[in-house]
Amino acid sequence: MTNFIDIAPFVVFGCAVIALIFSMYQFVSVKRKPEGTDQMIAIGAKIRKGAMAYLKRQYKTVGIFFAVMFVILLILAFTGFLTKFVPFAFLTGGFFSGLSGFIGMKIATYANTRTANGAREGLNKGLKIAFASGSVMGLTVVGLGLFDVSAWFIILKYFFKLGVDDIMAAMLTFGMGASSMALFARVGGGIFTKAADVGADLVGKVEAGIPEDDPRNPACIADNVGDNVGDVAGMGADLYESYVGSIISCGALATAAGLGFNGVLVPMLIAAIGIIASIVGTFFVSTKEGADQKALLGSLRRGTYASAILSAIGSAVLIFTLLPENSNVFWAVISGLLAGVLIGFFTEYYTSDSYKPTQKLAGSSETGSATIIIDGIALGMQSTAIPVIIIGISVIVSYFTAGGASDFASGLYGVGLSAVGMLATLGITLATDAYGPVADNAGGIAEMSGLPGEVRNRTDALDSLGNTTAATGKGFAIGSAALTALALIVSYTDKIKTLGGELNLSITNPAVLIGLFVGAMLPFLFSALTMKAVGRAAQKIVIEVRRQFKEIKGLMEGKAEADYATCVDICTKSSLKEMILPAALGIIAPIVVGLVLGVNGVVGMLAGALVSGFVLAIMMANSGGAWDNAKKFIEAGHYNGKGSENHKAAVVGDTVGDPFKDTSGPSVNILIKLLSMVSIVFASIVVAYGGMGLF
């Protein structure tokens, strides 16, 4: 046993490398598939060029921020407020977060034409190509995440000879780089994709009455580019940050509970087991020709459920071996796994057109766009109840099964393990999410290339499935964010105690009460900023599309080509400009609150942001997903079908839902974790100078 413990960090590192190797294998296998006709190849090249141009400019902008923050953290390290490793780990966290999104975006832009071409042969062929590209994204995220964590652990333990307590105290601050990159990627990409989508829909579908992804629409290429930079690159950076944050925070809670080296190794090894389970799960995904939505969902579920079962079995063996005296923490891992599965199922229930909530929402189109908007918001609000209950039960189960009744610190370690358990099979869960934008792009390429109707029917079936899996993935990401953020809040309070700060977390403490109000407000202010940013960028696209329809002679008749590049350029410039203020809010707010209200105010702020942000993110993601699939349900021939007044009302609802589900909603879960990460990094300054002597 001692020999295994000594080599365990290297085993974790090896599993990370296996994930990256398998990801590369999938990348190469997808690239070898034929792209299709010359027209399909040309359209795919335009999408790829636009996506690469955007990411290049985004990374230049974000690079300036990272350079400035590196200098600030370096100064803090030299003055004794941080360890000397933090500035460099901040850079690696941001780099790998951005790299995971970049690789995912790269394969998505290669897979879109190949998926459309595969759909020419059959539904299963298209599904397999799209899912294989999604698995590249999923396994790259977990591979790079565990690579970063295990590499730093090995360096600090075996080269710098730090004790496990010092290692976790240092590593706890590493997640700020990943969180910062994730927020920039999610917000910037979300603004880009939804500005293009809203502009294309409002002028193309509603005003001009032309089909979705019609090549006459100048914004259609920008819309497809946006699917990649927002829903793939942004999402990859987002979940990389959740994955790394859950592992590190759980390790920190292990040291606080006195579980030592073994307790720290458990979350890393659970993540390693999850990688192998996810790889095995990918081989269970396939479907039959003519499958309906439930059958398609079932094919993806087979993969995720198989991975979850294998992960649970592996975790049981691991925990009973490494923590024989605390083996009940196994049930904490199981509670997290089940919570993730259940949140995914109920998200699917509220957003898939296979179930009554979305079908009834489509029926609201009978009385116009106002009623479908009202009912969609109500659906999202109603859908928050079950995930909150699930997370609450998971916290209770994980806390008490880990020994919380007799030892508070052990109970909190259980909560941290439940977050790791929920994210253990992220490799395949994210694959089912990243698959969606590829299927969406494939449908657009099929439309723009003039492929036969049965091809578009197959890509529409895959796209509708993608809408559901994307909504499910967002629910999963939000649920894991809640558990991770909770663990990070506990880690923050532990760090404050270590630094000698005084905590008085009574609700009657003015600092805590004010912090709660400020924290509860932040997700709403953040969402307002991101939604208004989408609105401003979309207005520019609407004006440009109208201009081209008016000024380019022969465009509406299909005799002239639209100026796609201008729309891509507008989206790029607008999104990069608009992402700065919301991202700055997440970094500046905890520092200002700490300096004004002190450490107690920061804890209040983190708790308020966690509670309101969790509920708001679920509501927005589910409302947006339901509106999108209600539109798809009508387009499938229900409620008078495409081109009807019902369809126009549903398009308006979907347009409102676009920033809900793809910009503001998924960005809020990053915000609540970034607030915690920044608070932890700057804790020493707040202890020394915060509160202005009043709190």
C-alpha cells in the first residue's frame, strides 16, 4: 500500500496523459472523414477562418489582463502576501483553460462539415462523427485539468519538498487563472454567438421570411462561427475551471479534516478513474436509422450511465483502500454522481420537446410572442425547485455520511467529494454537450450547401438532441459550480483562520448582512451587463443585415453573395469590447467588498452570490433551452409549422432565450466561483487592511 501511495500522483499524471492521447486519436480519426462537396468545404473554411480570427484577437486581449495580473501577483509574492508559486500557477491555469477551449473549437470547426457529410449516409454516421468531436473536447478538458493539478502537486512535493498542508494551501490559489480565463471566454464567446444569432433570426426569419441558415443571410456565417467560439471554446474553458476547482478545493478540505496525504490523493484519483470510465463510455454511443428524440437521447445516456457506474465501482475500491477508517465518504461521492445525473434528467424534462413542459410552451405560440415569453420565463422559474432540492439532499447526505455529525471538518470534506463525484465523468458528460454545436453547424452547412431534404432532417434531429444535451450540460455545470463554490467558501474561511483573521458570521453582524445583499445582487447586475452587451452587439448586426439586403442587388434572389466577413468582424469587435466590464466585476467586487466590509463581509458576499447565482443560472438556462426546443417542435410540423404565425412567435421567444441560455446563464456559474477564487488569493490583504476599522 505504501508503494502505491508513493506513486499515486504519477498514476494520476499518467491517466491525464492517457486522456490526451485518446483525445488526439479521436481528433485524427474525425479529420480523416471526408468533408463532402466543394461548396461544403468552402463554407467550412469560412467558419473555421472566422473562429480562428476571433480567438486570436480574444487571446491577445486576455493576454494583456494576464500580464498585468501576473505582475500584481508577483509583487504580492515578493511582499509576503502570497507564496512564490502563485503567479506562475495563475498563468498555467489560464493557459490550460484557454488551450482546452482552443482545441475543442478547432475540432468542432473540422467536424461540422464532416458531420453534415456523414448525415448524407445516415443518422448514425452523423451522430458518431459529432459525438467523436465532442469527446475530443471532453477528454481534452479533463486531461489538461488533471495534468495541470498533478504536475504542480508532483513539483511541489518531490522537487520543493513541501508538506501536504503547504502544498494545498499554495494550490488553492491556483484556480484564479482558470476562473479568469473561463469568464473571459464564456462572456466574450457568448456575446459573439448570441449577437449573430439574434441578428440573423430577427432580420432573416422574422422580417425577410427566409429559412434558418439561408446563405442569403449575411449573418449566417457569423452565427455558425459563434456556435464554436461561444458554445465550444467558452464552454470548454468554463468546465475546465469547475473541474480543477473541485479537485483542489476538496484536497484543501482534506487537510483541514486531518486526513493528510491519503485524503488529498482521493479526489485526484477519483478524477483519474473518471477519465478511464469516460473513455470506456464513449464506445456505448450509437443509434439506429430513423431514431426519434427519445431513442437518440437514450444512445447518449448509455454512454454517460456506463461511465457513471464504472466510476462508482472504481471509487468504492479506492476509498475502501485508502481511507478504511473513513470509508463512508464513498456515499458522498455517490451522492454527487447521482445529483449530477438527476439534475441532467430534470433539465432534460423541462427543455426537451419530447416532454410536456416544452410542448405546452410551444402551444403558447397560439396567442402570440408575449404569451410564449411569459410562459417561458415561468417554466424557467419553476424548473429551479428540483435542482435546489437535489443539491440540498446531496449536501446533507455527503456531510453526514462523511462524519459531519461528530466532526465538522470531515463533513465538509464529504461535500467537497460530492462535487468531485459529480464531475468525475466530465469527460463524457462534456462530450454530449460539445456535440450540440457541431450538430447545429452541420445543419447550417447542409442548408447553405443545398443538400437534399432528408439530410437536413437528419441534422435537425441531431441539432434538436444537441439543444437538449446542451441544456443538460449547463444544468450539470451549474450544479457542480454550486458544490464547488460551497467548498471554496469553506476553504476561504479556513484560510482566514490560518491568517489570524477574526470571523463573526452571525446573520446580525452588519458586515455579513450587507455582504449577503451585495452578493445576491451581483449575479443580477452581471447578467444585466451581459444581456445588454448582447443587445447592443445584436443591434449592429441587425442594421448591417438590413443594409446588405437593401444595398446588395440580387442578394434576396440568390444571384449575389452576402458580405459575411463584415458581420463576423462586427461580432468580434463588439464581443471583445463588451466582455471587459462584466469580467472586471467578478475580479474587482470581492477586493472592494473585502477592503470595505472585511473578511466577514466577504463571506456574506460569497454566500449571497452562490444562492442567487445558482437559482438565476438554472432559470435562465432552462428558459432559453425550452424556448429553443419549442421553436424546433413547431418547425417539426406542430402548431401550423414553419412560416406560420406560431413559428414567428416562437422565433421571438427563442431570440429572447438566446442570451439567457448561452451568455448570461452559463457565465453566472463562473462568476460565483471566480468571486471565491479572487477572495482566497487576496485574503491576506483583506485580513491586514480590510474593514476600515469598522467591521
